[in-house]
Amino acid sequence: MGLISDSLDRATQKAFTRSIPKSAPVQMRYLVRQLKGTRPVAELLGVSQRTVERYVKDQIRRPRPDLAQRLADAVRARWQPRIREQARRQAAATTGIIIDTRARFGFTAAPGTTDDARIRHLTLALPPAYAARLFDARAAGATENQLRAITAEGLGETYFRDGGRRAHGLEVEFTDVEQLDFDL
């Protein structure tokens, strides 16, 4: 995954109404229910089917650190899908999405202007239309560069062009991203 994809995932995870299960056996049982069997869980986590069965039966309680991380990530990716989808729909329809980023912004503008690229820290709300485009593109399997282009277009429209009130024709380049967080 990429920076923007991961940040969108973290933003939707903030909408969870309950935290994910804490213990490895409970997490393993949840995955077995979700994937409908121990074999798919074993393939997902890269362990044997017998190991999964032993976690389900509480014969093993503490996984290795790398397996614990993969297990928690797999549960988190499947946890409360309806709550996650509801948060996406609300952001795409009414509330929009908050972006907090520190990146290099450069511009393509009229000759003779002083729009050299520089690092800026921006925190602003992207309109619902851009949130919808980001979530739809992410669901369609867009690449990180495509998601970055949508984000740059949204930042250009809301911050630099101020909704069409200034800087007409300004194209924003969004590069060297140091930090990026989305919030719903």
C-alpha cells in the first residue's frame, strides 16, 4: 500500500465504535469466522493450518511479534465494515475529509510568476466531492500516483484557488510528502 491509501484506512478506522479484540485466540477466532475456515486464515497469515487450530482452541496464547502484527492488521482490515462504509458515505456526501499534510507544493502558472516549489504544512477540509473521488478511486484500485493527483487537485481547488475566486489556471504539484493524515 501507499501513504495515501494507508492514511485513508487509518481515517476510516477512527470511526470504529468498538476496539478490535485484544488477545490472539479471540482475533484468530474472528478471522476464522470471517474467512469461513482455518485454511484461508493460515494462508493469509503465512502459518500452518494446525497453528491456526491451536490458537482457536486456546492451546497457544501468545504469538511471535511478527505474527501478532500480521494478525492484528488482518483483523483491523475486516473489523466493523458497515461502520467503516457509513463513515465513507458520510464523508463523501456531507462532511468531506480533513487533510493534514507537510509536503512540497509547486505550481504550473503563467510565465514570470514566483511559484517555486517549497515545503508547506497545510491542514484544511476537502469538500465532499473530493472525499468521494478519493474513496471511489481507492475502491477501484487506483495507484498511489492517481490518489496523489486527486489529493493535489483537491488541495489546489480549496487552498490555492480558493474555490475559483483566485489563481485561475494554477496547477498544483504535490511532491515530497513528509507527513499526511486524513480525518473524517
